[in-house]
Amino acid sequence: MPIKKGIMKMNPKRTLMLVCTLLLISIVITVAPVFAENNGCVTCHRGLDGEAQKVVTQWETSIHKAEGIYCQDCHGGNPLIDDDMDKAMYQAKGFIGKPSKKAVPELCAKCHSDTVRMRKYNIRTDQYDQYKTSIHGIQLEKGDANVAVCSNCHGAHDIKKVNDPGSSVYYTNVPDTCGKCHADSQLMSKYGIKAEQLALYKEGYHGQILYGKVKDKNPALVPNCATCHGTHGATPPGVKDVAEVCGSCHGTVLDKFREGPHYAALQKNGSPKCYDCHGSHKNKMLAPEMFQGVESGHCGACHQGNDIQQLAKDIYAVILDTKGEVDRANKEVLSIEYSGRNNQDIEDLMNEAETYYKEIGPLTHSLNLEKINELKTKITANTDKVQQTVSEFKQGLEMRKKNLVYYLVIIVLIIILLYAKLRVVTDEYERTAKKKS
């Protein structure tokens, strides 16, 4: 009874507010999806042909559609009007239509520079500020309509998440996206930029890995254009920054490079740079042959002095000798792979030796022959121990094989003697049996 009295005495104003609130919520829940499906812009463009219809098809598979970003959010206009195009696209009401190229970055920044709005997506909000400092942004501000804006890289209506393999800015798609402009020789000729970078990159070691042409190498671990040049703040690295840029991935190499004379020369004179030896877009792996000859990227291309050439020859010899030792030891290990022996001890030694060998590559950037020889000594100690262990095992195995032969001969002789004894006993038994009968 008290409960009923409480209900009867409820404030009429509060009751009305509660009813209105529930009614408003129900309207929002009901109308929101209806609005999404009956957006005037979408309805109209679906009925058109060609590019006008294509924009809707692209948008419907985009991340913007999934997150409730509709035509009017970028283009303005009134999507509630689907029977009067003039009213729907009334400029006085904010309709801008297709934005000019110069207006695109600022338009995208309305949302993408909004820290509150981007927080739930964990997206940085400084892209627009970065873009304005880039060569693209600077040239755009000067009125150059050829430079890339947001839509050139990310797409206009078909924008997808960065981690979507179908996105134009997905990691493995970035080179081809950049190449849309930078592989256009006619466009690049206006800026004095070569248009061969994409083709060279695809031929280089990084490109070969990115496009899945190098076995057992992860494409996600190699640099694409943006890794070295930046993304929104796209600016080519300065002369003295190259080592730092490469070092963001090749940290150990950079540490050793800083210990050597080339780094000091780089700081003083601006060269040599990583790509002087390894190439830039068409980069190549460090190979022992680089310490021989006068080809581009080889020591002899810059150094003709006897002392430097001798140092290069010594490093070259150490690398080849060490590689030979590792290969011979590995061959010995393989020779007893199916012998039944537990090879964990020699496998550990070989793993350590191969680790030391891999350290020689970065260490050569210091040009410190003494330290390189220290590594060689460690490698030799391991490979010698491996070969000695394998040799001793093979000798023991050979001895066991010989002993097995001896044991087999003895066993056969015993069997023959037993058989002969059996015949004697059998013959004697038969003679005894005949006498009794």
C-alpha cells in the first residue's frame, strides 16, 4: 500500500519530463538508422551513372561510413531534402560541393585535428600541422595544385583504415601510392625530380622483401617510402641526417659507424653517407666484394691510397676466411645429423659462432680491423671445437662399427659351433636309439 501511495503522489511535472525523455530516446533510436538509409545525398547519387554513382559505392565500404561520417560532413548541404536538389545544395546553408584541392587538408583537419574526437580512435591530431611544414604543404600554400593532399594518398570516398590491406596507405601499398606521382616522369620533370625511384626500390633489397620476393623475410620489418621520408611531414632527410634515418632501423650498424672515421668525415664534410655505399632506393646488402674493386659503392671508388686499400683487403680476407670456417663447421655438423647423437652441444656452439659472424657486418662500418679479428678469434674457437667434437665422434663411431663387425663374426662362429655341436648330439642320439631298437 505505501508503494501505491508513493506513485499516486509523484510530481506531475517529473512524470511529464520522464515520459518526454523516454519518447525522445525512442525517436532517436528509431530515426537514426532511417536517416542513415534515407540520406538525400546517398539516395540521389545511387540513381546516377558513372563517377557520380561510384562515389557512393566507394563510400559505402569506407571507414567513414562505418563510423557514421556522411556526405554533408565534408561537402555540406541538407541531406534531409531528397526531392529538390537546389534546396539540398543551397550554398547559403553551407554547401561547398567538391572542395578545392587547397581546401582539402584544412577540411580533413576539422575532425582529424580534434583531440576529443580522435581520442577514441587513438589517432594523432598533429598531422595537419606536420603537413604544413612539409614540402607538399609548403608548395600547396604557394598555390601549387600538383602536390599531394590528404585525398591523393588516403583516397577521397574509399578511405580505409591504415591497417586494412585494401587501403592505399597500407604498409605494402605505400610505394605504389607514392609512385602515382613520383613515378610520373612528366609531372616530376617540373620539379627536377627523377621518376625512377619506385622502379629502383622494387629492384633493391628492401623492395624485394616488401613485395614478398625474399624467403623468410617479414615485409612489415623493412622500410617503405614513409619510413625514411616521413608521412604527413614528408621531407627528404638532410645530408647529415641520413645515418640517423637509416639507424632508426639499423641501430647496431649506426653505433659501429659512429666509432669509425667515416662518421667523423660525414659530420665534417657531409659524406660519405649510407647510400654512397649501399645505394638509396635500390639498396644492396653488405657483401665482402664491396671491400674490393673500384665500382660504385666499393672502397676503391673513393680510396686509392695503399694503406686504405690494404685495410680493405685485410677486412675482405677476414670475412671470407671466417665464412669458410663457419661453412665447413656446418658441413661437419650436417654429416652426423642422423647419426643418433644428441647434437645440442655443437648446435649451441654453431649458433654462437654464427651470431659472432653476423656481428662482423655491422662492425665493418667502424673499419676497426683489430675488433673484427677479435670476433674472428671467437668464431674460430667455436668452429674448431665443433670440428674436433665431430671428428672425435666419427672416430668413435668408426671404432664402434669395427667392433660391431668383430662381434658379428664371433656371434656367427658361436652359431656355427653350436650348430656343429647340435649335429653331433643329434647323430649320437640317433645311433643310441637304433641300438636300443
